[in-house]
Amino acid sequence: TTLTIPPALNSIWRWSARGIYKTGDAKRWQSEAAWKIRGNKIIKTTEEEVSLTVHLYVNRRRRDIDSVTKLLFDAIQESGLIKDDFQISVLLIMRHWVAKGEEPHMNITLTQMDR
């Protein structure tokens, strides 16, 4: 599945007198990503452990590769593929540079692990 890069980690949360909440941009990205992950398939939720591979295609701007994980995990859970993001027991993130004029994006693969 190919997804856009989520909002920066330091911009997904806001604080108010009523507590901490996810920003509108973060919620939108998460919902759109969940929809793309789910696609138009009827899926069965797994309760097994899974492995997640992320190929992160970014421009030369400094970006920590782990900054994509929180919203991505939440989107995968929202998609219904897994019951809880706790099930992601193996995570591999590889950074690649996009070609000039190419939009930053990421490709993800979720694999159910053998027992």
C-alpha cells in the first residue's frame, strides 16, 4: 500500500484546558490512510502478531524515520486489519531518497507472523 507521509510528530497533538487531543490534520491523515490500507476489500481482522515493513521515500529534508510510526500504527488499527497496534511485533523502516520532482511517500507491507 502506498501512502503519503503523515504530519510531523510534533504537530499531531494539541493541549487544551480539557486535555490532549489529536489535531484535525492528524485525524484526516489517519482516516485517509486507514481507507487506503483497507481499500475496497472485505477484510478479516487478525489477532495474531504481525510484521510491518515501511519503505519511506523522502526528500533531503532532515526527518527522523521513526516519526511516521504513531499515526501509521493508528491507521493500520483503524483499517481493521489488526485489533490493536500492540500486535506489531516486528518493524523495519528503510529510508530512500525521492527523485527530484517526486512526492515524498511510503510503501507499507503488513505480514501475519507464523506461530
